[in-house]
Amino acid sequence: MWECATNKQHAMLHLLLGILQDGRRFLSRKQPLALAIPSLQTKPKCSIIATPLLSYTGVIMPSIHFSLLPYSPGVCLVVSGPGLIHALGGMANANMNCWPVIVVGGSSDQNQETTGAFQEFPQVEACRLYSKFSARPSSLDMIPSVVEKAVRTSMYGRPGAVYVDISGDMVNAKVNRSRVREVPCCPPPPVSLADNMSITEALAVLKGAKRPLLIIGKGAAHGRAEGPLRELVEGCGLPFLPTPMGKGLLPDNHPNCVAAARSRALLQADVVVLLGARLNWILHFGLPPRFDPHVKVIQVDLCAEEMGNNVRPAAALLGDISAVVKQLLDHVRKDGWKYPADTEWWTTLKQKMDANTKMTMALALQVTSPMTYYQVFHHIGQLLPRDCILVSEGANTMDIGRTMLPNCLPRHRLDAGTFGTMGVGLGFAIAAAAVQRGQNTGQRVVCVEGDSAFGFSGMEVETMCRYKLPVVIIVVNNNGIYSGVDAETWEMMGKMGELTTVAPPVTLLPDARYDEVMNAFGGRGFLVRTKEELLSALQISLSDWERPSLLNVLIDPSSDRKQQEFPWLTRSNL
């Protein structure tokens, strides 16, 4: 089988990450499946990082690859049956977030189908629900063609997950090389432009706006649109709002960033330009009460099916984000149009931003024991390197951290994403650290976790210690999901009856020693209660490149977000 895949014109993908269960045995036979996957570069390049993981997050973490190498999918190798089933959550996560991921799964022998074979499961059929493409090569000589289509499908159009199934009897089989059709390397995705008339219509709507707003989504991050976007924002003087993983395309401290007045900007904008963002739950569907009922939407997206979802656009610009923004710029340069800086809209936004910033800073500068979310994030933000890869997941931890931990560079932030998936953080961090080590960039990887989120995949600290990946994990520990109880209250509840029936389901064990889990595997663990301990532990961790660190930061269990004008999740009135 494998001889058919070793043509040197077919170079390996840059990254192979996420081997579930005993998938490492698959690699130990030195069978180069990855050679069947054409490289996306013009020259062959072999670079594999094989990282066996302990949990299903192993399939999710390759999707970080989109943020580090242009137009390259990540690859995950899983074993049959339960191994593949554990990968389905990761495939769904990648597909929902539009990340190119290739999952290669082993399966039971074809001649044993329907006989109750070891780990027999309808894998190809199951994966169709969670991917763009799912197939098993019909014969050995078809492997290159099927894999090439999988690679191409994962990247072209709206990126997503794909699945290639390799049955057990194919693993040791052979085929005459002359029977195998040579498949050329897959080129980068074609770049499409928007219709010129649609560009003219969009600019007419934008120029007529009294309260314009650009919303920059992670689609723009995937499209490497930061250069043209900066020119559009600065050249036209427009306010912009990044979505969670659109942060960093322009720095959070950019004078035109209105993230500190997010609710006001969404509510009062009369024209919204969607740049690689979707009007889903994250943007409250573009509907009242979070948006003006008469708002006009200019939608820029590479997926035609996305146009008009929830709100009919005043102008639909179908094409590559970067290319379409350049089209807009070409037209704007001709007449020199710029949105005035002295408008009532800018005054409203700046006043709201100032008020919110002052309120947040007042919370951050309080001196209390134990600390609160705002104090912790304020001190962390003072020490984080500007170019660090920031991974964040949790409830309040992720929500508050998003507003207080700055992102200055594109594609340097990963969180629970569109699917709201918890348990991805440590997998993301492992992938980022492995890539950074391979590229020797000197960037730190910092993973900020809520205590509940950490619990989903906390044992991956063993993977970090095993490979000496210098990830800095910060667990913001409030003893629960959204809120917990202190040790004294926990003890009182225990006296009231059986804890399984008395304790609220959102509470976790008070003051759990997550730091000792890291210590047990040979990393650095710190128990943090005060500002001084936090700053000291973080400085030590950021200076240590030999092993991972975990800061277990105990905060007030009742600490919460400041009062919000609207709930975070928009629900139906039905």
C-alpha cells in the first residue's frame, strides 16, 4: 500500500498532530501515510510533529495550524472504532469554526464487515455529519487521488474538516507502482473577486452611513487580510469591532477599535460591514434588541450560502476577504472618501469606551483577598509578551479575559470558538508550542483556563511534560462553573447531608490543587493567592523554556462579571 504513496513529488504536510489512543503503533511501523498527501508548497517539504495525546482534544488541536502556516490543513491520525468516535467532537468543532483539518482513521478489515469485527463501526457514514468530505479509498491505487481530494476540499471554499478511512487490510497490502496514477500537488485555493457592481452598491451604502461599523471576523484572519484591513480602517477613518478570534488583525489598542463599547456600537450602528464574520449567536443574529431594526448590512464572505443568513444584506460581496477589501480600497482611493473624525457617532463611541474602561480599571485596582477576575487579568496583562500565543477557555474566565488580555498580532488567539467547545485549550496550547518550537520563533504560549474548563483535558499536562513543551497554564480557580463556594461553606454543606444531593451542580471542590498535578509530572506548579505571588510565579514561568508551568490562582468564589447591559446569549422569545 505505502509504496504507492512515496512519490517524492508528494511531500508531507507540515504538521501531523493528534494521535489518539494506540495510534502511535500506526507510526511505529514507519509506514509513511503522510507522503500520500500533497504538499501545498511549490517545493517538497517534510516536517512531521507526531504528538500522541490522551484525550479527544487531539483531533481539535491540529486546527491551530491554520493560524500559523498559510493555507495548510492540520492532520490527525486516529485508530478505529472508539478512537474515531472520540474524534467526532473535534471534527465538528473544526467544521463549525471553518478550520482545515484532515482526519485519517484506521478501520476494521473490509472482508470482515458485518461480521462483528474488532471495533467495527460505520466510520465513513458517521463522519459525514461532521465534515465536508468523508471517503474510504476503494483500492490501494486510489489512495493518492482520495487524499488529494481531501486536502483540496479541506481548504477550498469555506475550509473545514475532512475524513479519510483506511481499512486494516490495506495497511500491509502492496500494489505495483505502475498501476498508481500520479496525482499533482494541490495548489493554494483560488482567489475570487466580488462583482464590480456589488462593490459600487456597497460603497454607496457605506458612504451614506451616519453610524458605520466594521466587524472583523476570524474569516478575515484565515484570509490573511490584516494589511488591506488596516489600510481600509485608517484610510477611511472607520470604527471597527473584532470578534473573539478576529482580535489582533488590528491591535486591540488601535485608536479605531471600539471593543470597549461593543454593545453600544452594535446597537446604534446604521451600517455594518461584516468582514468574514457570521450573524450567528456570537453577533446576536444581527437582530433587535442587540441591533438597530433598520441596520443595513454589507456582507463580505467567501461562502455564497452564508449570504443573507438572518438578515438580508444591503450589499453582498462574494469573494476572498483580502481581495474584496482591496477592491473596496481601489474605489475609495479614486475619490479620497473618508468618514469624518468629528461626528456625533465617534463622540458617542469614545464616551462609552471611556466610561467602560474607567469602570473596569476601578475593579482591577481594588485590593481584596482573595482576588477577583479583574485584578488577576489586570496583573497578567501587564506581564504577557506582546507576541505570545494566547489560548483561553472557560465561562467568566474566557469572557472577562477577552476584554482585558490584549491581542496585538493576527492569529495569536484561540478560544472555545463558534461551537463553544470546552476542553480544547490544552490541545491548542500543545499544538502551538510544538509549532513554535519547530519554527524557533521564541514566542511564548500562554493558556488561560477556568477551573472547570481545565478539568476537561487537564491530564494533557503529562503530554506537555513528556515533550518538555514550555506552555504557561494559568488556571483561574473560583471553585465552580461561573461561581463556586469557599471551603467553609463546602464543609457546612457536607454536614447537611450527602454532597451529591446537597451541593449545587455548578460547584467544584474548593481550592483544588491543580498545581500539584503539574508538579507530579515534573513541571512547575505554583499555588497563587495574592498579587505578589501571581506576578512572581508568572515572571518565573515566562523565563523558563525547559518545562511547562501551571499557576493555580485561587480567587473569590463569588467573583463575577460587572453588570452587563444585555445577557451574553440572545434567546428566542418563543
